[in-house]
Amino acid sequence: MSENTKVIVVGGGYAGLMAANRLTQRDDVSVTLINPRAEFVERIRLHQLVGGSDDALVEYRDILAGPVQLLVDTVTTIDAAERHAVLAGGGTLDYDYLVYAAGSGSGTPAVPGAAEHAYPISTLEQARKLQPVIAAAPASAPLTVVGAGPTGLETASELAELGRRVTLVCGKVLGPYLHPKARRAVAKRLVKLGVTIIEGGDARVATMTADAVQLADGRELPSAVTIWTAGFSVPDLAVRSGLSTDSLGRLLTDETLTSVDDPRIIAAGDSASPSGLPVRMSCQSAMQIGPQAAETVLNRIAGKQPRHFDVGFFGECISLGRGAGVVQVARKDDTVTKAFYEGTKSMATLKEGVCKSTIWQLKLEARRPGSINLWFKDRSRAETVRRAKTETETETAPAVPR
């Protein structure tokens, strides 16, 4: 290997950016961050972009370590055998190690009419496309938000607080992650904002037109604008590159976040599936996994055995408009507890603080790589993985002749 180790980071989201900054701990490592946009997107603020209260953008120069080269382009294929990435803009980029942090997006709805008439908001471009559509719609126009995860809840409340007529189609239950007590508190706040909540076994979209949403039970909801926040997907880059993935297309890795196919490819964030048991896709997990993916690379360069990754959760913080919010408390293994906090000014301030602290962490890691280790480690995960592996091996083992 050459004296200067070349590392490519594919994807400049939370995980990729943290990984790129952490990698600059060594002077003999050159880091190139490849991202399709010249600015960092705060995905946790995209609902604010739609509502007009934030642009959800941060300049990379403010949060990217100086030694990192930013290449605005898209990787179309990873050639693991030749160790280079093929770029959409033309040419290839060689690497010694590659950090796969391709991120995630909205799920593709298998609903007739959704592709033509629904507006997803998981990317900057999608949110920017939706914002003027909302602005142009009459104040009395009915709006429908499909999906009641964090993005759906935050989008519905953001628009309702602006005086919009919003219907939230939840599917089976509002806020599946939430404890029933927290769920009731969120529902109460949404109703106070004027949101119509539709949930239950038949509260799923069957078909969609330009001005209506039809549910599985036959109900038809008038909808001038329909916003789709249900489900998720990951880019198919790993699949197209012939790398092993789970059923959803996330790159399969071991517990050191290393690809099961190639020790020079390490994954981080939403597009990673460690031991086939990925953690919850979120900014919270990405900010933890990104640095640890970088540490795996640095350990391999130094000839050391990489450590197993370790991620813990504190819960989920949801804004309910600009003036309220709820915090669902969880155990480190991401199972929720009965504890939650709700409120107006205090919870809104807390959620804003969480968003700002994320940028603060990125800035600090850029200035002092190796300094951010603010995660709640879940020591039980390793045992969970071991049990899952044992069960899988037992199920797939050949029968022993009698």
C-alpha cells in the first residue's frame, strides 16, 4: 500500500460526514467525500422547509474538516476488485478503503396513482418541489399526510399549525414507536391543531388521484395535495455493485461494520446492515455509527483488530409544530418505556436544541477529530447478535442422520 492511504466516503449525510471528519486523525490518510450536493442537508428539518420556517441547509465548509476533499458527484458503481468508484460525472476514483454511507430515502409506494400524485419529502429536492405546491394551494384546501412515523407527525403538525386543513392517514396505529401513553399525548396535540387522524386496520391507502385518496375500507378523502412519508428505501448502489445486501438492499457487514465481501469496504448509517440486524434508521444512530466506521478503517491501516460497533438509544424527540413537542424515552436497546415528556415551549426548545446539537457535534468533530463519543452504549446488542446467529445456524444446519 502507498504511504498515503486513500479513503473514499460515499455519501455526505450524518454518518458519512462524521466518518470523513474522524478519518482526518491521521495525516497520512487522504479523504474524499463524494456527495451529489454541495451543501449538507439537515434531513431532520425537511418538514420545516416544507412549512417555510427553515431551509434545512448547512454549508459544508462550516462542518467538514479542512483536509477532506469534497467531490460533488454521484457514485454509480463500486468496483471492489479494482478498488475504484465509477462516477456519474465521468471517470473513476481509486481507493484503498471505501466507507459506504449512501443513506436512505422514501419507500416506493405500491399504491395505484401514488407515483403520479403523491409528494415524498425524504430528500432536499423532494421537499423543495413540495414547498411551492403547498404555498400555491388555497388556505382551505384539504391536505393529506400518509404515514404516522416521526416525519409524518412532524409534517402534519407543521402544516396544521400554519392553519392548513390536514388529515393524517396513519395506517394501523399513530406513532408505532411510541408508548401508548405518549401516543395519546401526541394525538391530543394533533387534534388541538386541527388535524384529522385516521387509524386502524383499514386506514391504509388503496388508490390515489390528483384530488382524492381512497382508503382500503372504501372511504374517499378529498386531497388537493398528498404527502407520502410512509416506508423507506436505500439506494441500490450496493446491489448494482454486486455486493451482498439484506432484503432491503442495505450492505451486509459484520460487527466491525466491514462488508462480508471485502475488508476494504466499511458501511455506516442507514444503508448498513451489521450482521443482518440493522439498528433503527435515524440521525441518532448515524451520528454514532459514522465515527465507528472510520475507526474500523483507521484500525486496519494501523494493523490493529477493529472493535465491534456499539450503538445505544435514548428515545425519540418529535416536534409538533414550532410550539410543542414530545420526547419518548427508551432503553439503550431502543425499546420504549412508559416515560415521556410533553409540553409546549419547553419541548419545542428541547427539540430545537437537539437539532442544533447535531450540527455542533459535526463542527466539533471537524475541528477535533476523535472528540465525539456521546453515545449511550448498548452492551446487550452483542448478545442479541450472537443469539440470532446461533438460531440461524441451527435452522440452516444439515440434519444429523440417526
